[in-house]
Amino acid sequence: MTDQSPTRTGGRAARRAARAAPLADHLRPIRPGMTGGQYKPLSDADMAAIHAAALQALEEIGLVDAPESGVAYLTAAGAVLGDDGRIRFPRALVEDTLARANRSVTLHSRDGKHDLELSGARVHYGTAGAAVHMVDVEGRNYRECGIQDLHDAARICDRLDNIHFLQRPMVARDILDNREMDLNTVYACSAGTTKHIGTSFTDPAYVPAALEMLHLIAGGEDKWRERPFMSNSNCFVVPPMKFATESCQVMEACIEGGMPVLLLSAGMAGATAPSTVAGAIVQACAECLAGLVYVNAVKPGHPAVFGTWPFGLDLRSGAMTGGSGEQALLTAGCAQMHKFYGVPGGAAAGIADSKLPDMQAGWEQMCSNVMAGLSGLNMVYEAAGMHASLLGFCHESLILGDDLIGQALRCVRGIEVNDETLALDQMREVCLGGPGHYLGTEQTLSRMELDHVYPALGDRTSPKEWAELGKPDLLEKATARKEEILSDRAAARFAPDLDHAIRAAFNIHLPA
Amino acid sequence: MTDQSPTRTGGRAARRAARAAPLADHLRPIRPGMTGGQYKPLSDADMAAIHAAALQALEEIGLVDAPESGVAYLTAAGAVLGDDGRIRFPRALVEDTLARANRSVTLHSRDGKHDLELSGARVHYGTAGAAVHMVDVEGRNYRECGIQDLHDAARICDRLDNIHFLQRPMVARDILDNREMDLNTVYACSAGTTKHIGTSFTDPAYVPAALEMLHLIAGGEDKWRERPFMSNSNCFVVPPMKFATESCQVMEACIEGGMPVLLLSAGMAGATAPSTVAGAIVQACAECLAGLVYVNAVKPGHPAVFGTWPFGLDLRSGAMTGGSGEQALLTAGCAQMHKFYGVPGGAAAGIADSKLPDMQAGWEQMCSNVMAGLSGLNMVYEAAGMHASLLGFCHESLILGDDLIGQALRCVRGIEVNDETLALDQMREVCLGGPGHYLGTEQTLSRMELDHVYPALGDRTSPKEWAELGKPDLLEKATARKEEILSDRAAARFAPDLDHAIRAAFNIHLPA
């Protein structure tokens, strides 16, 4: 920055003018794919012990209920089908798979500007889930959610810098036919955002039609296969240690169609997984390792995300809880195992148990989100908008989540230490005959946009200013922002010709 | 646990009966002094660079404005007074001090049950600050705070498990005379809680009278000196790199009186400290190292807490902000430097910029609190109740902070990895011919209280249950809890004789 400022004043004026323009992407203080990993809940010995237990579970317990096709793929690869119907995995097979599996996966965006490069400890945040309720903030009410709510969520995500992808966060309960629901979900998400999308399919038979729509959107099958902008969130197991037969068939169809897969193991610690954090991680790793063998047996090197998603349980009631410290540890521990295996991975964070976007929701969402980021989780799913332990989705909360995740990303970026940031020269200048404060130093002014994240809706006024502004309410501000985003009807919609073509081929429920 | 259960059913019934009783302290899932440190924002090279810069700053820039007595102590110890009035510290002096300084400090409680053992990465959370407003949640209003508000805060802290100490969080603005305010602060805090207390003194002349009151409370000077249950929060520097002359004199008087000191350096990054996170940490370390030399020059080995408290600034407005990601990094980085130096340390976390205990407050308080804990900060000051960037204190928020900090402490406790928690035997039992779920296993039942933290006011009901309960509001629940705590007039008050003796000697403003 010094080269542009012959005089102090001229330089400052130039910088002020420059600051009026938005920062270039590479200068933004936070970005998708920042590198975490500074937080390590597990020691090296802990990780080795977890891996050893997972290998033993795969070798001795194995998984039951693979579809016939899966049995054929897996046994051909070297897995062993027992008389009890369980498929067991020799450790050499698992280790060979890990050696050959993808170390990085690109999850493409439709616009090419929001591609996610999953590798190392690079962190991305986005939505996910299968909420069945929409949270109405103003009415403090839960109502059934529908396809319009989903589409609106997509359009909101499209406009939020710190929501890096849209995995379908809720199910369209107003479409009763499963095939129509799945296809309209693909449409509602794709028509709302050009960011990467994750979705799910109820039945393998629906995949070909979905691919047909995706080919239309991409401009041809070759274009789709070159840059598949949608991935399949695949619950391929029913924990503990059972394949989900139909979902495995969906997975095979998606692999065939060139769609990346998220290998999602969603055990509930204390019900469908051991109640201990370590035990739930062991089982999730064992199940996802089985899934990784499966994917690579179907198509070596197919892009797959290692989706260890163990959830917490409130053992007093037996109900799910996602907002706890235990949940944050489950997710962070899994993230570290992804690094141990050297495979791209994802898990769930940011879930609130609270029914509304209140103080509890804030602390719950931040706890697991910041720990997930600091542990270097590649894909932080469920990161925004999720309430009532995944039963409710809230647009206002999604919008506030953009600020919350921005703050978490600033923490992930961490502390830069170099001669300039150590600032000894500044200290000398300021203290020894200088002004006695740093407010006007070149470094303070030049770095104020590069180093600092400013919240969009978060309030930093003094009590006096706040009173003068009429004591603005956080949720009312979020509602206003929601209405502003949703009133912009043009954003991210398909071109009219494309939209027409899709509507000609499919029964699209959203109004044109 | 297995030895008490000859049959499965009998064991379960016995456990259920046992669970009705509160858990013994050593069995509680979270406790004061749990060990953090799993999060390391700085590399070894980063820490060495920060230390080198701090040493260079002390050697080349030094600090100005020490009182005469301080100049005498410091130059006798080997510091050098320059012609410019600045005292410079040869690195050998700093390194010798670090080699001789306390590696651990005990901050005593009045009841002996809440002593804080500061060493290593042991974590404790508590209040602190000098708020000038009380936040009235129901009225959404800020009003001046007074001595009764402070006393009420003390009484509330006394009842919250996860608030481990009470440092005076607000100033009694209804007592205009500084001496009376300081002495009534000592009374209001001590009369409200038996936990460790931190306070401040406006003038060194007030310290002897405060010690007189403390001797009365302790039952004699010898008893006080044996277990000093109050520490002096001492802003001994006015950053950058200036001693606060009067506060240094206060510090000398407190050392003389046997009171532990918190060496508090509260620079504002971008105003009174460099704007970069690393630079603000360098300056805070330099200033606290100077303070440590000072304390050890007055009295070798006197208990001191290394209080690097750099605060964040919103550089757009020049106003303080404590709820940011930058703040969380400042605090976590300082915590790691305390480990580097091997001295007990403290810093600020849990500050909300938000004016009310809303979603923003929740995410702001959790972000820095959980990162402070994970970084192993010994004393997390300002951890609960603080709003409006330290200008406002809120009783309801303090109460909710107990849940929030409980969750952070669960994260600090981390992931236990051993044969039992890896749970391979359980997996085998459950999956191979077993029930297919873990709900009823011995391990799930026996660990449900030992492993899991349950919120007191945080809501985990389903949307249906929540609606049936009348959609309880989090803040209303906190207000009800506040009223319940404060209605118990007997708790923690002084014995009548002692109270009478204190009131005979001092003008106590709180009604008897």
C-alpha cells in the first residue's frame, strides 16, 4: 500500500476513496475455504485408537442389509459376506481404499464463482437438513413448510456471503408425491441459487428424471458431467452398522450419473450409536469407511465426502439435541479424523435446540460452528437456520447466521504473525515522541477493511445511539432484510427459455 | 458401577435412585479448573516471535510514569531509568523474573469450597468489569446501576455453579464519594457471595480501610493473610507503555496487605494498542511482563495474575467492540502466551456488543468464552452478564451465562478416549444379535449424568411440547429465576455479629 502514497494525506484520501468500492475477493478478510485446524480435540494416540477400533468393528462386526448390487461390488473388491448376512471388511481393503481415495473434491457451483475446493483443513459453511416446520418469528409459531419456503431459503442463501452452499434444509410437505417432491426440490433449489446444491432422493427410480432436469439446466449431459453443481446427500447407513438398502441403490444411480455423493452416517449417540463421544466417532468412522469402500468399488475415485454426522441425544428424554457441547465435540472430533484419513469430510454444526432465534439459539449455533471451523471441517452442514433440534427452519435465523458464521470464519482465519503485524515499529513511533495512540497510523487505516469483519445486522451502537435509533430489534431487522431479498424477483432465476423447457418436461409447483 | 448390580433390572433401579441425589463434586461432568489448551491459535514460532518483540519493546521503548516508589523498586531490581523518564527493562531482568515468578496461584474463597487453583491450562469463568448501566430486560432499558444491583449480582453469582468467581462487574454510581464507593463495593460483594472476589481501588489511601474490613470478615489479619479471598484488579498501565501512577501505588499497598493482584493491561487494538491481533498481544505481554517485574521487585513471589486484556475496536466508529471474532482471537492468543511464559493468566471473554440478551448476545458471548476455555485461559473475566461492549450489566444474562458457560466447560473437558469410551464391546453386543440400539446398555445408563451437561434454563423440548407449555420465553424464565434467587434473603449474608461490627466501623449503604 505504501507505493501509492507519496504524501501521508494524499495516501489516506486515496485509501478512503478505494474503501468506498467493495473489496476485491482476494482482499476480503474472510472467504470460503479458509484453513482451520488450530483446534485439535484428539491427540495422535486418540486418533490412532479410534481408527484401530473402527477397523476392528469393520472386520469383526461389519454391516448388514447391503442391496444385491452392493454385495456384488463389495465382495468383488475383497469384502467378505458372512453366513449372517453381514459384510465384513478386511483391514487391508480399508487401508487400500484410503490410499486410493480422493484427497480432494471440488463441489462445483453453477456460476463458476462459488466452487468449493474440499481438501486439507479448508472450511465451508452451508445449510442442510430435513426440517418439517417453518419457524414464523413474528407469530412465535411452527407451521408445516412447503416448496415456496425452500425456494425462498435458496434465494436468501444466494445473497449471503458466508453461506457457501445450499443443501436442502427442509422438505416440501405440500407436495405429497415423493417423486414430485424430489424433482421440485431440485428445481426450487437450482432456481434460487447458483451456489453448489445438495439434495436427497427418496427412491433410486427418481434419479434418472432428476439427472434429465440437471442436464437441461447445465446445457447438456457433457456440461453437467464436467461441472456437476449438485451433490447427493446420501444416508447410506441406518446406524448401527446397517446399510440403508434403498439409499445404497440411490447412491449407485448417482455415481452412475456423475453426481458427487455425501456419505452420510447420522447415528444418535446413546440410541443408534454409543453414548460416548469417542464411541460415536468410532462407529461413524467405521460406517463411512465402509461407504468409502463401496463408492470406490463402484467407481474408483468418484468424488465422495466423508460424512460422519453423529448427533447428540438428551439421555433424560431420549430426544435428539443438537445444540449441546457434546454435539460440538462430536463434530470437531470427526473433523480431526477426516484429517487423519486425509479425505474431504463434512459433519453437522450450528444446530439450535431453541425453538426461536433467541439468546440460546445464538450460543448454541456459535459453539458448534466455531469449533467446527477451528477443527478444519471441510463442509459444515446445518450451519444456519436450524432450530428445534433440526425440526424447524427459520429464514430470519439463516440471515443472522451469515453474521454469526462471518465471525466464526474470522476466528478460523486466525492470528497472522509477521514483522508488520507484530508492529514493533509502530509501537516505537507511537510511544517515543509520537501521538501516544494508534488511531491514525498508516497500518491501522490501511488494514481496517482487510483485517476486520463487520456484522451486517449485529448491533455495535452505544446505549445512547441505540436509544436514539429507537432500540432496533435484531429479529425485526432480520425480517426486513428477508423481505428485501425476497422482493427482488429477478435474482438467480433461470433464463425464460430454460425455465420454459423445464416446465414443459416436469410438473413444477412453484409459480412461473 | 457393575459391582452394585447383580441383575440388570435391580442395577437400573439402584442407579435411578442414586440419580435422584445430586452428584458428588468429583463426579460432576464439569467443574471449575478443567484443563483446556486443545486450541492453539499460535505456532511455536509465532509465540517465540511475540516474546522476542515484547522483550525488544521493553528494552528499547520501556514504560514512562512510574511513581517514585516504583522507580526505586524497579531500578533496584536492574531496570534502567532513562533521561526521557522511561524505565527500560534489560531482557535478562525479564527472563530472571519469569524464572522466579509464581507458576501457580491460589485465589481463595471465603468458604474454602470455591478456591481457584491457577496453573497450567486450568480454566475458571467469572464476572468482571466496570459497567455503568443496569440492563432492564423487561423494559428494554438502560439505567444507572447502584450498590444494590452490585450486591444482587454477587448473590446471583453465589448460586450459579459455572460462575467460579465474582469480580466486581459494575460500579455503584449511587455512591458519589470514591472512598465510600470502594468500601461499599467490598462489602456488597463479600456480603453476597463466599466465592473469590476481585475488586478495584480508586486511590491507594483507601486500601488500609478496606483491609481493615477484610480482617474483620476473615476473623483477624492472620486469617486474612492465610486465605485472602479478595484480589485487586489493578489497571497498572495506561497503554501504550505508560505506568498508571496512582494504580501502581494501589498495587504496592495491596501487595503490602497480602492481597493477590491482577496485573491488568487493557489496551484497545487500533487506539491504545496496535490494530493487529499479534501487535496488540505483543504490547499486552510487554506491559504485563513489566508489571511482573514490578510485583516481584516489591515482593518476590507475590501472587499475581498475568492480565493481558487487549480489547477490540470497531475501526469504522473508533468505539470499543468486545463481541467480535477479533476479540476472541486476542483473548485466545493471550492465553497461549500465558502457557508460553508458564505464569497464571487471565483475559476478557464473553462480552456482548448487543444491548440485550438476544441471539446476537448469545453468539458473541459463546464465541470468545468457548475459545478462551479451549485455549486454556486460567481466568476468563467478563464471562457473563456483560452487554453494550462493557457499558451494561444484566442479571438475566448472568443467569443464562451459567448455561452458556456450562456448555463451554463441557467442550473444555473434551473427548475421553479409552477402551470403555471407544465402546467396541458395546457395538459388538448391540449389533450382533443384540437389540440394535444403545438406549438400554449399562454404559449409556451409567454415564448419562457423568458425561452430559443439561442446561438449567435452555430449552430442549419438541415444538409440540413447547407449544403445550405455552411457548415459554427464555428471558422470562431468567427473570423468574432471578426473582427466586433474590427472594432468598438469608443466603450468603454475614452473621449478625459480624455485620453489626462492620456497620459500626463503616458507613454501609445497603440496608441491614
